[in-house]
Amino acid sequence: MSSEDSRYPYTYACDFIRTAAGYGEGGTKLSRGDASQIRSQIAEIIGMPDEELARKIADRYLADQEGIERKQAEEFLSSIGISPYGVA
């Protein structure tokens, strides 16, 4: 990953966590700030530096970004009552 990408690793890691939490009628159930707090607490619990955990999660997100984003869109549409496949 390029060091010029300011979203790596923290924003990507938070977006992965937000996706895992799912969606409600208003969008994601977690803010990036909430996801960041969760990630930091998990890192502390498992004894891993937060930056290392963020990189691992971000790398997973980037490995399947297209699939994850497609899943995000489908879950959001479903959460507001729209079939992501065009069939009600």
C-alpha cells in the first residue's frame, strides 16, 4: 500500500468494521469513530499495537474491496426496504 494513501490503514480498517456491524434505516450502525474505538480496544485486549491490527484489517478490506463494497450496498438497500436485485 502506498504511504501516500492517507486512508491506510485506519480508515480502511474502520470501514471494514462498520461493514461487519451492518446497516439500519439511517445507514451504517457505527460511525468511523465508534469503529476506531472498537478496533483500539480489541488491539489492547489481544496485546497487539493498534497500528498493526489496523494494517491487518485494512489489508483484508483491500484484498476484497469490490466484494465488500457490493455487500455494503446490498445490505444498505435491504435495510431501507429495497431489493438489491430489483425484485421486491
